[in-house]
Amino acid sequence: MSFNLTGRRIAILATDGFEQSELTEPKRLLEQAGAQTDVIAPGHAGEIKGWSDGNWGRAVPVDVPLDEAKVEHYDALVLPGGVMNPDKLRRVPAVITLVKAFDDAGKPVAAICHAPWTLIEAGLVKNRQVTSWPSLRTDLENAGAHWQDSEVVRDGQLITSRRPGDIPAFADAIIDALGATA
């Protein structure tokens, strides 16, 4: 089935150390559905470097620096995982402000793998149904989330997935949240 996200713009927030497939594959699938995607990164002009199979991966161009990103320019926010990426992002106050702004605006916020660490920091998981890479379960539960082992969990506009193998379901949930027409 083909979905139409024409006219939709999706922010992908990441920094060096993002899990390669968790940025590039959702980006590809969302663009294939017709969306425009922008990679947003703090403190970067040019590109950020991925992590793949225990080594540095390919670089991805940064479309918009974090300090120029505005929630009103986007329909959804995607947070790729990897261990390094969300660990760095959750320590940047402007990242947390942007993530909260998407939630406050009622726009989809989608996080995969270790990216829910950033959701914890933004205070978005309390009393919410979520999933993640299994090692984050205790962190999420300690933050008040209700964790489940599912390929994708959607709680309102909050979308979470566990791992690279879940990317097709993750992208489908984002497309569904945007109300794409077939």
C-alpha cells in the first residue's frame, strides 16, 4: 500500500553516534511516502556521523542546526537511537526544549531503541505506554513509564520502538499518526 505524506515535513533530531539504520531507514521510508525530512543536529554545520556494527558509519548531512529548528515548521519529530546519540542529546537543554515543544504542540514524537532516554529527560514518559531497547526498561519504569516488549507502541502521539528490526513498523506508526491517506 502506498501512503501520501506530500506536504508533510518531519524533523529527525540526532548527533554523532546515531545508530545508522535508525536514522537512514525511517528517513528513506518517510520520504518514500512523500514527506520532506530534515536532519537537525546541535552544534553542527555540515554533517553528523553514524554508528554501524561497532564502528563509525556513514556521515549524514545536517539540514538545519538545532538553534534554527522551530516546532511550527514540522509535523512530527523522529529520534533515532544508538547508545551515544541519545546519551549526548539528553544533556543538551535546547534538545529537551525542542522535544517538549513537539509534545506540547500535540505533534507525533517517535523514538527508537535507546532514544527514549531523551524522552525520559524531557519528562514525557510518566504514565505512558512505551517500548525501547530492553536495557532501558528499568530506566523507563523508574521514570514512571509502563514498558512493554513490542515492536512498536503508540500512546497518543508518542511512538516508540525497540530495535532496527522494528523499523518498518516504526515508520508505519509515524505515517499512521500523521493521518496519511492511502
